[in-house]
Amino acid sequence: MSGKRTLIPDWAKRTTEDLLVTHGEGPHVVVTGISPSGDIHVGNLREVLVGEAIANALKTCGAGVHFVFHADTIDPLRRIAPGVPEEYERYIGHSVSRIPDPEVCHASYAEHFLAPFEEALRRMEIDIEVVRSHQLYEDGFYAAVTREALLHTAKLREILQKVSGRKIPEHWSPYLPRTTEGRLGGVRILEHLPEENKVIFVDEDGWEDAADYSKGEGKLGWRVELAARWKALCATFEPFGKDHTSRGGSTDTADQMAQEVFRYPVPGRYEYEWIQIRGRGAMSSSKGIVLLPGELLKIMSPDALRRMILGRDPGRALDLDLTEGFPRFMDEYQASSGQLLVPFTHLVTISQIARGDTDAAVEMLLQGGYREAVSDREKLAENLAYAHNWAQNWASEPLKLGLLELSEAVEAARGLDETQLQYLNEVASLLEGSMDGDTVQSLLYTKAAEHGLKPKQAFAAVYTVLLGRESGPKAGPFIVSTGVWLAQQRFLGVIRDTMAGGVEG
RNA sequence: GGGCCAGUAGCUCAGUGGUAGAGCAGGGGACUUUUAAUCCUCGUGUCGUAGGUUCGAUUCCUACCUGGCUCACCA
């Protein structure tokens, strides 16, 4: 029921078996990575989870595995993320690790977006080493491959041109030094001094300068860096989103560069499809269509999130339905993970009535016959919190239960007829704070009959005044949970205001 | 145009080389102290189209049609 089960899905098993054949028994290095130039969303999380699944499968086969998250913190800012002030335009071309945090809460622009993601990785207990590329460059980790790249500039340029089909400028260089203004690239390399780890370059204004590539004074261009990084990190496997894997794309060029220039075997690969949010479209940091892992961890457990993001097969596009479809997902998840089954929608109702009072929730669950579900109170409290958060943020209106303000209640009560109002009036006069749920329920029912109201009409009156709807959770226990006194005041208040407003007596 | 993915009951989707399944919706019934409550019951759909392989294909292959996404360093 608890404990971490590592079940290996079919797609991961197949991929891993191939990998063991093509790349040997290990030790393996599984690499994932992303550029923190904007929100790191659950689409990005899919890459990490695919990597994790492969890493786990490798471990199960007895192979040694090192699992790495390569944060591309040295990457230049290309466009400012939504919500970032416009004056950040002037940082375009600067390394995101060297740009101030727009909200001043972290050490840099990069950290601002990286931190929440790292927090999610931690909460999901993913066994991964997070490295920052600006750190690696500054530590000289990429010095050797950078030197190699510079020495093979002509060959790299040829590959780039041939494979991508793009015209590459004459003076192209795989290395982008940082100018005195802090911008990467846009300069011309004049000379490479391999024994000093330096390049001499001239900037747009004709100023000559030098950059030490063992100290992070520049970086490799993206496509070259990808291949170089495989070698430097000893990567044997890396998942890629489909945007990278199309013909002429970055994996195409990197594959050839790895083989012909770096003399390094191309790591195993898994191409995963993208995730869309139902009704909003494909996730995109730049369009502001984004769902953060942290948001989802508010409504489900890490394990459920893992299941949701991977889907049946990450090679297939996923259309995340967090509204109507979510309860079903949760029920299926619970069933398949052997947990006690309380229908999610029921949990949603209870969580909203109990509002954090676990004792009250236990009471209601017992009444509903969910005896087993209350045995683990800690777990239950957690699930109630998930359900409650979901109700707040994602549920459609009919599933939300919120008490009306008095003025809203008066407004809603206009739809009630006189008999219903009189019924509420009498009920209010008979309610007592000491009553329990069943007593209130029975009071509501008997008084309905006495007023000649069908139960449905009577209860509709109650729900209308309290919730603004014609139906709701079982009325007696609900009223007790809100506090009998509160319901009583609400009934009386509505009667008073409605009568004063001109309803005939 | 290249690539990837999909096209199965009204909707959302499972599924397997051998007479097609689930959930929801919908119909019928029970209950009748209310609920998007509970219980019972009801599904012959050209499994996108056309070919091929096979004793036999929805499941494998080919072509095509339709839809989605992706190919400017945004997973």
C-alpha cells in the first residue's frame, strides 16, 4: 500500500534492452536538460521522468547509472518570459545565470526559474544530480571539448551546413565568447591559442579581446555543445522532445559531430511527445501556457503525478484533462496502485464540507461506509487536501461548494416561493446547536411534509439559500458541519430581508 | 514539403493474429429522508479508405484520406 514500487513500463523495458545491447552493460550516464529561460513546466518534467524510468530500468538490470539534469544556465536569453519587465530586453544575449532575477527573490534569472523545478524534483524524490552549465564552463569542465571543437571548426561548419541545409557564414565559429557588454557571440574569432585555452576575437566595434574558455568566458554554440556535452558527461542516453529530432534538427547535426569530430558514440535516445493542456493548447513558456509541477503536486501525490505525466507511453502526445477528466484519472490511479478506493468526487465533497477538520471527514466517510479509508489518517488528510485544492482550482462549478454571503443568499432566495420561505423560517426557529446530522436531517424532512412541500422542493430551498444551488451534499450533516448557528442565522436573515423587500405575507 | 502521433460505440479512450471492450452520457427498472446518492438492467459499432500477407486482420505490410503536433537553440 505504501513504499516505492519501481514497476518498469513496456516502453522503458524495450528501450533499455536495446540500450544494453548497443552501449554495453555500463556504467551508464542518463542525461536530461533544459534551459531555464522561463518557467520549467510539466512538459519539461516529462523529459526527466522518461530519463528516470530508463535509469530505474538500467538499475534493475544491474547496471551502474548516473542520472544528470543539465540546467543550461549559461545559455543566452532569447526572449523575455511573460511577466518579465520590458526593460529586460537589454539582457537579450546575456547568459541567464548572469541576469538579475526580475522578482529579486533568487540569485539570478536562471535560478528564479530553476528553483521551483528543483523543489519539485526533490519532492518527487527523483535521484538526480542537477548541474549548472555556467558552473561547468567556469570550472573548465568543457575546456577540452571546446578546444577540440575549435580545432575542428571547418569540419563542424561543414556538417552543420550539410545536415541542416542552412548557409553558415564564412567566419562561423563553434565558440561564442562573451563581449565586455556581457553578450554571447556576435564577434569574429581571429585566433585560437590551444595551449592557453584562449581565443582572440574582435567585436562589432572593432575592439580586440581575449576569452579563456576554461573559465566560462563564453560557450559553445548550441548544436556543437550538444555533441560536446555527450562526450564531456560520458552520456550514454538522453531523451529528446520531438522538436529536436526532426530531420536537419539539432540531434541530426549532433549525431554526426559526435561521430566524426568528437569520436564519441551517439547516446541512446528516446523521443517523447509533447503535453497539452486540454482547452489551452500545447504548453509553451513563451506563450504563457504553462503548468508547473508544483501546481500539480498540490492536487496529487508525486507518484500519481509521475503516472500522469508519463501516460501510457511518452512517445504519444498527452492531452492533460485536469477538469472533468481528473476524478476518473484519480480513481483509476488509486485502483491500479492498490489503494483504498474512495471515489474522488466524494472526497471532493467531503473535503469541502470538512474544511480541514479530519475528524469531521472521518465521520462522514464512516457514514458512507468507507471504513477502510479512515485507517490511515495521515494519508487521508493528505488526500483530502489534494481533493480540496482541486476543487478550488480546477473543479467545475457544480462540484464546488461554497457558502453564499448573506446578500448573495437574499438574491438567490428570490427564486423561492412563499411556502419554501415559511418552511425555512420554521426550520430556523427549531434548529439547535446541539443537534447532530441525523436530527437535523429528520427535522428538515418532517417539516417539509408539514408544509406540504415535496422533499425535493424543501431541500432545494435549503441549498439555494446556503449554496445558491438546488442540490448539494446530504443536508443534515452539511448544516451541522457549517455550524447549525450559521445556517440558522442565514435562514432568518434571508427571511427578514426578503420579507422587507416586499414579499407578501 | 520532411518527421512524429492519431483516426475503434453519442463523448473520452482501452485492446488483441482467430467471433470487439471500459468509463461517461443515454434508455428502462428498484429505492423514495433530499444529493451528479445507491442498486439492477440495456451496446451488432463498415474497429479512417483501398489493397496485400495469412486458413483467418480491427490487430502485420503498402498506398492513400483526414486530423493534430513539430521542423527559427522555446520539451
